[in-house]
Amino acid sequence: MKRIFDPIHHFIELSNAEAKLLDSDIMQRMRRLRQLGLAYLAFPSAEHSRFSHALGALAAGTRVFETLLAHSRDAFSGEADIAYQRRLLRAALLLHDVGHGPFSHACEAVLGVRHEERTKDVLELPHIRELIDMLDVEAPDVLALILGNAKDGHRVLAEIVSGPNLDADRMDYLLRDSYFTGVATGRYDSEQLFGSLRAYQDHGTAALGVDSRGVVALESFVLARYMMFATVYFHHTTRMYERILQDALRELWPDPSALAGIDDFLRWDDARVMTALEELDSAAARALRGRIRVYAVAAEFNAEEDLGTYQACEQALRSRWGDAVWADSQEQLMHRLPLGADDRRPTVLVGSAGALIDARQASDLIKRISGRAYWRKLFVLRDQVDVALARDLCRTIVKEHQ
């Protein structure tokens, strides 16, 4: 047994087979992939890696599993099933992010291949298959959990690995990202949430939910996710440099198909990208190397009803400065339907007084925040636009629309 200390979950224990997987080249590569991409340009301490997050997701998922054993043991068919599902869950959580490229989503946007597809290719590598075999689990079962399409007997595990609301991935990265950015509003009541999780039967299908004592903790979890999107993930500096990075990556990889092969793809990490950009003399490469602020924010809009004002400001800016204006519109569902469900199914099940209800019925706060949240920003190029004039123009339009 190997023990690793983590600032979020403290001691994390690994079996010998899990430790060997951790020592593999594909897992060690994750040390060289930042969890938050370019967010360190806005939050200087956001240097943590996908490697530490994989360990954290393992720790969070294991705690969830142990809670289910204590309170929902009938969700398992016996001791052999319990042992296999535990090994399977831990393997999937360790491997769930191995398909990420350098700077993650910017890489996906340029190369046009989602990290889930890369994960499939990674798990087919012979030496990785051998390591998975040593864990005494089936590689197709591992992949199914990561992709969220597990067979019926593993539906709860799939929700823990890649579910829409209560997955261990999110449970760890909110705490971890909050810790390393210093954004306190990203924290939630993890102890209460972990201890309140249950496996319920919903229309004959096992589903992950919380008992009624965990509703407030679930509220804090949903709010933490909203706050982290608003404060960190869609921060204007982060968004600006991600756009610049995409321009730089298109110069670096003019032919995206050149990295179609998994071996070529895995040779790239954050450090190699930044080293390669040293050889480029483009505006994008110089901006990334020197943290040059190419864009300025002209206006921000964070409410659904702001769409008309946002569009009016964009039109006014473009009519004056054309392509020197960049409109960045992001949105997220804060609370989603479960895997494979339709609108008639609950988002998160809540066990209350012997009945199962939707979290939106159990909490007015969750009901109100279950829709889409929006973050819309208008940027202008500093060397082509009078920034003060652009901001005054947007302020005038905003007043007209109030």
C-alpha cells in the first residue's frame, strides 16, 4: 500500500497495482498538464496539475463509495460485486482525464478531437491494458464509466465518475481549484455532502442521490460551481488568453491531422507548447510569453435578460471597429438531468420521509438556479480601438436599455 499526502483530502492510499499505474508514462504526463490551463495568468497560484486532480477524484470517489456501502448496501449484489465495483471505480477515476491535451479545451478547439475520444485511444495502448489488467478490472468497463454509458449494474458508478451533478470529478476540482486560486466561494460543505449520498431506485434504475439532511450541502455545492464559473473559469483574463492561445496553437499545428495518432498526441504537454512558442514570432506567441494584454474588456453581461443589450453593444462596437471586436458568450447548466434521462426525471433524487423527490422540489434555491447561467463579454483590441471610448459607448447603450 502506498500513501500520498494531498492538501485537499490528506492521505490518499493506493494499492500496489494502482501505484504502478500511477508511475506509468501516461499518468506522469498529467503532471505536466495544468488543471486550469491559462488561469494562472489571472490567479498566480493556479499551477496545480491534472495528476493531483486525478488523485483527488480517486479520494472523493472512494469516500462516496464507502458512504454507499454504509447506507445503500442493497445496491450491490454481494461481496465479490462490491470488491469489483470498488476497483473499477478507482481505476476509472485515476484514468478519467488521461486524454487531455496541453491546455485542455484550447487544444480540443484547435485539433477538433474531444478528450474522451483520446481517452479511448489511450486505454487501447498495450502497456496501459496490461496495467489495467493488473488492477483486476475490465478495460471496457473502465472506459464505459468514463464515457458515462456504463451497463445497468454500474449506473451509480458512472454517475460518480462522469455524472451530470454529483460526480467525484466535480467534487474534487471545485475544492482543489478554490484552494489553489484562493477563491473562497468555490468551497462547499464536502463532509455533509459526502455523508448524505445514497443509491436510490428511480423507475427501476439505480441512481445517485442525497438524503434530506444533505439538501443544504447540495445547495452549497451548486452555488460553489456557479461561483467558480463566474470568478475563475470564465474570468475575463483567462478567456482572453485562451483565445490568444488558440491563435498560437493554429500557427504551431497548421495541420491538425498531424496529431491524430495517439503516440504523437501524447508527446505534447503544456511545457512543450510553451517551449515551441519560443520559436514563433507572432503577436499571439509574444502575448503568451510576456503576458501582454492584447484585448481589453469593453462590457460584461451576466444575466439572461441582458441578451438584447449585449447584442446592441456588440453591433455598435462592430459598426465602428469591425473585426477588432471579439464577442465571447459562455453559458452553463448549473443543475442537469441524470445520465440518459428526459425532462420528466428528477435532476438529483432526494430521499425525504420515505419518498423520493426532485432536488428542485426540496430546495427553492436549487429550483431557481437549475437553468442556464450566462457570462457574456465584449472585448476590443487595444492597439486598434480607443478603449475608453468603447466603454463609454457601451455604458450609454446599457442606460438606454434599463
